Amino acid sequence: MHALQLALLCQEGMDPPLRQRVLEQWMGGQDPLPHLPPRCRRMIPALARLLNGEGLWRWEELLEQLDKGLLGLLRPGDPHYPSLLAGMNRPPDPLFYRGRPELAAEECVAVVGTRRPDAEGRHLARTFAQALRDMGCVVVSGGAAGIDGEAHQAAGVSRTVAVVGCGFDHSFPTWHRELFHLIGQEGLILSEWPPWVRPEYFRFPRRNRVIAGLCRAVVVIQAPARSGAINTAHHACDEGRDVLVCPGPAGHALYQGSHRLVREGARLMATVEDLREDLGLLPLARGVILGEPRVAAPCDEAQDENELPAQVEDPALWRLVEQPLSLDELAQQLGAEGLAARVLEGELAGWLHALPGERWMRRTPIGPPLAL
């Protein structure tokens, strides 16, 4: 692989056909930049530098690390590329890894939840992670503080997969550095980004998508109303995975998102026996519990189109994405300042759906997609 090929492979916002076309035009002596689609115009400065050879030394060093086995690279079609990921609508390509990629081929179940759990949440995360390990499952989570860290440690570093939202040169949170090191030696750590990429807020929904796609089911321990765990559950629905939710006291802030998932069709899971029963009865990657497209009922058709779902706190953005729009198209209507943060808030709240080609759309004509 040439350094430029690897750089283009990791260029965010470019799908595989576009990457191949840019590479072929460049190798044929043509300038591919004038032929980029409108949604990719903002990439032109970075691509121009790459095509001129600027900064390729970093990618050459990365190729050397791959050759020496300091980290690995997985792409769809590779022998160790997880089959569940390969069946996703948009398989992540590439995936960098450290550790044992064969772990991802085993029965994987995600355990996710808030970064700020209470003592009960930590206890539940450890209990269910240990139960999954004892059932022969591999526990998958995002390496974050709180529920994620408890799940990784309770499962044991040799029976866990951490999917992180940054490159391997960084640790997020910093106090998990030793945990990531051990998982990279005995378990498996995955990232969509090259090692030098820093953790930034907009990367975590993509990380959540990989967590959901890698697993047959997602276990939600404690999820507030706005939570990355809710985002992971939405991705699980989109990919036909099962969502199992541990309930808590009525009105408790740490369970508001969890209870919403249960109301909207997720499977309630209160005990280890419930977990064992659900995993024994649910075949791998069956049809979705949540997120099936609804046939509009008469009351839906009659609903005032200006009436917002309760979760929507950005009416201007919500009304604009009735049809798929890119960031560039949204910026023309809403302005570029703060737009990425607004889109991320919509994804985390559950009413905005990321589509291929970095486009976004409402999850249903009247709001979130989870209600059946």
C-alpha cells in the first residue's frame, strides 16, 4: 500500500468509490480536485496538500508500524474483519487494532452507560459484565469513564473489546491508559482513526456505531436523557441488533433515557437470569426490536407538522432535515458556526439520523424512530 492510499483511506467524508476515483485520477496524471462532489469541497485544501506530497511522512511512518506489527489494519474482506461489521449498512473502513482480532469473531455483547454512574450503576455494570464473561461472551464497550471502564475490568482484559473514539497515541480518559495498554496486549482495542488523532466530541457517535455493529446485543445499564449510551442503542436499532435495558427507580435522572428506551420497545432486563434468557432466545442479528419504520397511523397523518417531539430542542434544524442534507447544505440555511455541535446534539437526543455521505435526516416524519 502506498502512503497516499492509506491517507485517502483515512480521509473522513470520502466513501470508497470516491477514494478510488481520486486515486486513479491522480495516478493517471489528472487533477481530481475539480471533480469532487459539492459535499467534499471543504476537503480540497487538505487533499491538495496530500496530493502534493505534504505530510506524507506521517503516513509512511504509519505504514512502517503496520509492517512491524505494532498495530494492525482491518478492512472489509480481510479474514479477521468481523462478520457482523461486514454486514452493516456502511462497514467501518479502515479499522486499526491492537491485540487479538479473533476476539471480535466470537459472541460479542456491548455493555454501555453513563460516564457518571452511581454506586448501584457500577455494581450492575460489573455484575452483568461478569455474567456475560461466564456465559462465554466477549464484552464490548467504549473505554470511557464510568460504566464502560467497569465493564471492561469486570470482564477481564482478555475477554473484552474496547472501541475508542481517538487514535492509539491518546488515552481518553487519561486514567485508563494502563487499562488500554493491557487490553491491547491481551484483548482487543479498535479505532477508526490513525494513532495521532485526538479525542473530539464529534467522533464518539461514530465510535458508538462500531460498538453496536460489532455486537449481537447492547446492554444499557444507566442512561440519562442525553447520553452516548442512547446513541449506541439507536445505532443498534438501525443495524438490527437487540437492546436490553436495566431499569431503575421511577423519575431517577440516571435512568431517564433507559426508561424511554423501554417505553419505545427495548427489552427490559432486570436480572442475570433475564440476560441469560434473552441471549439464549435471541438469534444472532435478527430483525430489529426498535426502529422498524412505522406505517403512519391516521393520528400521525393528522398531526400538526409544526408540533415538535418532546426531545427536540433545535426546531430550526429539525424542520430543515425532513429530507437528507449535508453539512454544507445545512450551513447554507443555518450558518456554519456551531452547526457541528447542533448536529451532534440531535444525534445524541435521538431525533437526527446520520446517513451515508455525511448527510442527516429526521429519524421519522414526526420525530424519534424508536416508537413502534
